[in-house]
Amino acid sequence: MVTPDRTADGSATTDAPRILVVDDELFLADLVASALRYAGFAATTAGDCAQAEVAVARERPDLIILDVLLPDGSGIDLCRRLRENHVLAPVIFLTARRTVAEKVEGLSVGGDDYLTKPFSLDELIARARAVLRRFQLTAPPPAPGESGGLRYADLVIDEEAHEVRRQNVVIDLSPTEFNLLRYLVQNAGRVVSKQQIVDQVWEYDFGGNHGVVSTYISYLRRKIDQFDPPLIQTIPRVGYTLRLPSA
């Protein structure tokens, strides 16, 4: 059963960031949700994939905390479906497993962070704040006179609206794709390594496995470079850069 978000006095919250906790261990889900509410978030819970999909459609959460192993399917597969359906809310995976391969798989399908059970509630709340901050849900508006946007060639990133356009066509990006593209635009003309991208976009240690970067560069190319000329360039054995092709 999906539970409604409540404040400490039992009333529903309306203005706090909305977080959906998906875990079939109901005691743990309720404990996490209670800690999040105490920290100032509006939290809901769901016990499986089906309940989570209903809650996502109804609540439109700002962040999803998602267990990898659920009774009716995989949290990783659920995240993949959400991304395919253009649900852009960032996802923090919870798992009892500790393998780097699983973490890379989860982040490759659109996850944004990973926390291994058992975890401290303080760490989870800190991760939630960091992910929300990374995706600008709590970012201040641009200062007077600033456009809140970035440009390169015919590519425009409107950071205030969280919107990307190329040749005046809106391009649908996930939060991680958006942040990766923003980093490339901010460093247009410079070659950035996979390690630099991991440090700046994911802020996560993959144990030297940077396959997730190649995966997301591929995602971006399919969306950004469907237009001519292609902008995302690979520099073999060095990294990636955003630049116009040489004549």
C-alpha cells in the first residue's frame, strides 16, 4: 500500500521536496520515510514495482529511493522503464550487494547514486540532499542580468528551465544526461577524461570502472548528435570534448 506523506504533526506537506521510498522491507521503508520527514522532506513509501509506478504517476516525486531487489521485479528494470517513459526524477539505489558491476549497471540505466545496506540514516539523508542539489531542485535562481543558460554552436542549455534545445528543437534528457552535457558545454573545446567526468557528474567511486561514462556519452550522442554537425567528439585514450568538426 502506498502511504501518504505527512509532517511530524500528521498533516500533509505541500512545499518540501517529494521523495518516494520503494522497498519491500516495510519496517525499513517506514523508518527511512520517517527520517526523511524529520529532515524536512515529504516522503511516501511503496512496497514493490507496481505500487511504485502508481506512486510515481500520482505523486511526481522529486527523488526516488529504490531497492534493487523487489518482490515483483528488479529495481534496475523499474528504473529503466521509468527513464523510457520520460520520468526524470533522480534515483538512489539501495542494495545488499557490494559488487561494482551491479552499481555500474544501475547507474547505466539512469540511476544517480548507490547506497549499500546496511547504511546509516544520516548518510542516506546526506546523499538525498546532495542528489537534489545536483539536479538543481534547491538551486538559487540566476542573479539579475544572468540568462541562466549555456550555449555552444546551435546547442542551448536553459539551466533555469532545465531544458536543452538544438536547432530550436527541445531534447528530452534525464537528469544525469543533463548534468553530463552541461559539464561538456562548460568545458567546450577542452578534452575531459572519464575520471574527470565521473568526479564532476557522479561524484562517485566506481573502483576504476568507467564504463558508465561511455554508456552515457552514447546516450547523449543519440540525442544531441541526431542533428548536424556532430558536436561530441571522442579523443582516443584521452577522453571526450565538445567541439565542431574540423573542416
